[in-house]
Amino acid sequence: MSFEMVRRSAKFAIDWADEFIAEPLVEPRKQQLGEFYHAIKCPLYHLPEGGTVEQGVFEVDRWLDHQREHGDVELAMQASTIVSSGSSERIVAACLVNACEPFEDDRTFLHLGASIQHMVVAPDFRRQGIATKMIRRAMTIVADDRPRFDVWVEKDDEAERNLFDKLDFVFTGVED
């Protein structure tokens, strides 16, 4: 069970220091991203323990296809973040951002802004502010085009809820 949290997009100054390199997603990095997902056994859409490298790349391709069909793929790729360790250039975190065009279903308007599709930080790099910086980077990039930023948070994931609470996201009352 998950629920939606939202906030207005905003612009932030973000300091990655010298220990990390943050870059937008570019297609040539899909393979490396698939390898990262597989190496840390990252849960993906239908793959609770990360699956194979090829399945990780497939999930990135699926996200790209969705952005091409329903949104602004260039904005989504620019707002998405691949974080590498400055010393090794190995991926240590990733955040894929949706920049879909607004549409309405029978209940409400959906995708009035941008949203986090998938975010993960390697276990050895957690609790260093990387997730916060990736979210702030995404909001900064989409701020001029997407006034709202939303996330779906798992009800039983206290760390995730705390992260978004700290970033001033609020519960909308919408549950899935």
C-alpha cells in the first residue's frame, strides 16, 4: 500500500562536493545503470530483487519509452540523476524522474508536475544526503515547466516517509 505526497517545485543550490559526480541520465549509461541495479539487488518494477543486468536495462528502456509517449523525455532525462563516486566513477545512486504531460482520469488530475519514478542509493552510501540532493536537483530542473512535484511512498517505509517529510512534501489523502 502506498500514498501520494506532493509539494511545489522549487529551485535549490546543491553542493555535491568533490566526492560525488551528479549527471543527468544519458542513454549510453543505461547498461551501467542496469549493472548497478543488479549489483545491489535493487527492487525494480516487477523484480523484487533486481533480476539480471538485462532486466535492469529493460526497466530503464521501459521508463524512457513511457516518457517518449506521455511526456517530455528530454526534461525527464535532464531531471533524472546518476550519482557516481568521484574517486571511482562507479554509480552509487540513481533517480529516474517522470515529466509526463497532465491528463485526467475519472477521479482527479494526474501528473500535474513531475514525479519520482524510481530512486535508489547503494547501501554503503546511504545517510549521506544523496537522496535529498537528487530530489532537490530534480525539482530545480523541472521548476520552470512543472509547478508540482509528487512521489508515491510505501506506507511501511518510515525512512522514505521521513525523507519526504523533511523536504516539505505533504500527504494528499490519495492512496493506492
